[in-house]
Amino acid sequence: FDMVHFGHANLIRQAKELGDYLIVGVHSDEEIAQHKGPPVFNEQERYEMVRAIKWVDEVVEGAPYCTNIPTLDKYNCDFGVHGDDISVLADGSDAYKIIKDAGRYREVSRTQGVSTTDIVGRMLLLTKTHHKRQVKTTFYYWFFIYTFGKISNELKKEKTNVDPTANSPWTGVSQFLATTQKIIQFSSGKQPNPGDKIVYVAGAFDCFHLGHIRFLEKAATYGDYVIVGVHTDREVNRYCGSNYPIMNVHERVLSVLACKYVHEVVIGAPYVVSPEMMDHFKVDMVVHGNSQVYADEHGVDPYEVPKKRGKFVLETSGCQLTTSDIVERIIEHRQTYILRNQKKEEKELANYKMMRNAGPMNGHTVN
């Protein structure tokens, strides 16, 4: 569960539907480094983030990478669940073969268009200076970006046309397509009860991380029902600059919806919290976190209205982690993560080709 993105949350959601009580095993940093390469989030961050996903009943810390019968029995589990992609050990073998052979394995659909490898890859496109806010940009810079983008797209098309099996089907870069069904599946569907105190928070929530979770947990203490406004990609790019947001608005919405402290999300929320918005949602308190509050396009404070109404509060999460910090981690160890992504995809591709040649096997059906 590195980066703990909405694809992981969707796996957990589907797994919960298969039973009554869901236990999620999260591997230690040491186990992940041995079988996949170094994780971006450390184990303590991952334990806490997985606990904050609303379908999780219990977390097992330091779970073995190879799921076996003694592990299932220790926690009184009827079966283990994994996505329909493949999880391989350091030697390239199937990490779930033991419980598959024992008939104690269940499989759910992987969320197409997202993976930890993909997200890390997006961050690797940034540089130490590129991901920082830039006020002025030259014509030549934008011309370079435009030209490079066109060339890159043509190369991708050419590579795809030549060999459609040249990349892993599970962690190759692809575009996530949001649907209303997926949003409904992630939504709690809960409406506020009469007399409930409504809390509103807004932001980018890019690459959902521990800082976001701790802030939302604090915000939830101000009321009974938490509404989160997720800004549009264009708005986030306006106040963050550079390549931000790394995750598009639909990806960011699902990540926020999966959090157990959130009841409702406003998709593409207005940057300025207006009187009409406050009245429509019957907002009792607007809470803002550690991040800087940028003025809108006209230089107006976006929280001017709730401040005048005495319904605004600043709340620190107690966690200094930001999206920029995560990007910095990856950039500082750029070569390590490039090699990790390459090795992981090579192992997956080798297994995928083997499965295609052998037909259905080990619980997988290859189309």
C-alpha cells in the first residue's frame, strides 16, 4: 500500500464486500525493499493511512509479503484477497500461490489507470526547480514543453503500435477514467441529521497523504458532518504552479471520499467560499490547515465571508508532510526509483507473457 492511492482504497472496498470483517496486512519497509524496492511512504505512515480508509476494520502491521496459511489462521481469516494483477516475490514467483492452492484465495478487479509505479513515474517527470512555484515563464520554456510533449506522445503511440505487450498491463502508465458508478461506490451516501453541525474544508488534496488525514481528523472534531471541497485542476495549477496537480480532480475526489472522516465531497469546488455556498450547505464552521492561503484571481481572500461570520478557524494537523515533500523524496532518490519501476515492470511483464502463453492459471484469466 505504498502511496495509499484510490486504487488501493478500491481494492479494500471490494474486499470488504466479500465478508463481514476486513483485516488489512501492511508490509514492513524491509519486506517491501526485499521484493519490490524502497517504498516512498515509510511503514508508520502506511499503517496510519490504511487505518483511515473507511472500509478497514483492523490493520496487521509488518504482514509477511508471501501470504500463507499460518497467517490466515492466526487472524481467524477465511480467505485472502488480492487484485487481478500479479504480486511477485523477489525470485519472480507468485506471492499468493500457497493460499490459491489451498482454495483460500479470492480475487477482485484492479482499478485500471492507476498504480504506485504510475504515480511515482509522474513525479519523476518533475525536477528540483520545476515543481516549485514559478511566477514568470518565458515563451521559449512553454514552446519547449509544447514541442517535447508532442514528441513524447508520438513516441508513445509508435511504441504502442509496434508492440502492444511491451509494457506491464498492471503498472504501465495509463489514464484513469472516472465514472459516476465509481463515485457512488466510494460515497458514504449519508446525509446530515437535523441539528448536525456542518464542517467545510477545501483544498487540492493532491497525492493524498498523512498530513491530509490528520488535518481531516482534526477538522472532524469541529462538527458532526464533514464536507470537503476539492478544487479543479486549473485552480490548483493557478495557486501551486509548475506541474501540479499530480493527480487529476477525479483521482483526488476518490482519495478524499475513501477517508473515514469525510461524509461528502464537492467536486470542482469554487475557490472562494461565498455566502451562497455557506447557506446552501448550512455550513457552521470552515476549517483551513497548514497550507498557505492564496488570494483568488482578483486578489480576494477566499475565506473572507466565513471570517466575517465568525465561522472560520485555522487548524494545524500536527504533521508537516506536504505533497511537495513527497515529490522531494522521489527527486532526491530519482535513480533509485527509476530502477525500482523498471525492475518491477520487467517482472510483471515476464509473468504476464507466461500467463498468456499458458492460458488461465493460478486464479487468473488472461484476456
